[in-house]
Amino acid sequence: MEDKLYKLFDECVSELNKIGINLENNKVGNIDIKLSKRSTKRYGCCKQEEPDKNYKIIEKRGYRRIIKYEKFNKHHIEISNWVMQLNDEIIKNTIMHEIIHCFPYCNNHGTNFKKYATYINEKLGYNITRTGNVKEDYEKSNIEFKSKELEYKYKIICTKCGQEIYRKRFNSKLIKRYRCGKCGGKLELV
């Protein structure tokens, strides 16, 4: 399974080189990729090390000062084990999403991340989004999706797009402070 991951990662890197995004220069830093043994909910993650001191930002929040770095020299991408049973297209989409997090100023899903995602989607035909839809991805891969409704006590629905979110524990702050990740709609407990 790891051989497949490395092969797909190399394909993603070569596709990026074709559209003018070179990962082998010093602007991005070193990237290594591996399978995550623990993660069962997320598709993947990108962990950074060795911040570049030239990209240091000090943010003021009240009396506190928060130091942030916008560029790192080492990146560790982890792809969840369950993602590897899906289509190669979905796996490459996940890998590309995590590679974007390696670019300077793309540590989060902010405007720079969205610019890169839009550019790659247009040039290479990917469908990189901030969040994934597990049910749709299982259907695209012709794998039966086993709903986790029975394991969870609480069901939360977006009033705008109808997306369903399941929780074992309920926190009232979830509905008051947060919005739907897809459309920004209001959340409601069912």
C-alpha cells in the first residue's frame, strides 16, 4: 500500500512541475509522505517542522502576542489508511490538498490555499476542496458506505445545504459559534 502511495505522490509532483510549480527548489522545503496508522476520521494531515525565521509574523490579540510562521523547511504528510482503498483519483486529490499546505502562507485553508487549489483545479482537473465528503467518495469508488448513524447519539443538520454531522457528545457551542463547512449555513440539532 505504501508503494502505491509513493507512486501517486510522485505523479502529483510531476503534474505540478508541468504547470510551473516546482517542489524541488528551496521555496517549499523537504516533503515526506507516509500512511497514518491512527487517524480514522480525516483524509490526511500536513505537519510542519523547522520554521523559517524570515517568515515570522507577530500577531497581537489583546495583551498577548502570538508568533506565527508562514513557511517551514520540513513537511510530514500523512494519509489515512482508509483513504487508500478509494479510487486513485480521490487519493491524488487528498495528496494534492496536503501538498498545498506545504506552500508558504498556506498553513490553513485561507485565501492563499484557495488560490492554489483553484489554480490546480483549473489546470489539472482536480477537485480540491477544504473538506471531503466520505459518502460521495465511497460511492465514486464503488464501495459500500456503512453509515455511522447508529454509533452516534446526536445528529446536527445544516439548515442551508442539509449536510449531516454526527456527534457522540453534544456541545452547545458547536451550534452557537460554528457554521457549516461547506456552505456557511446555520447548524441545527435534530
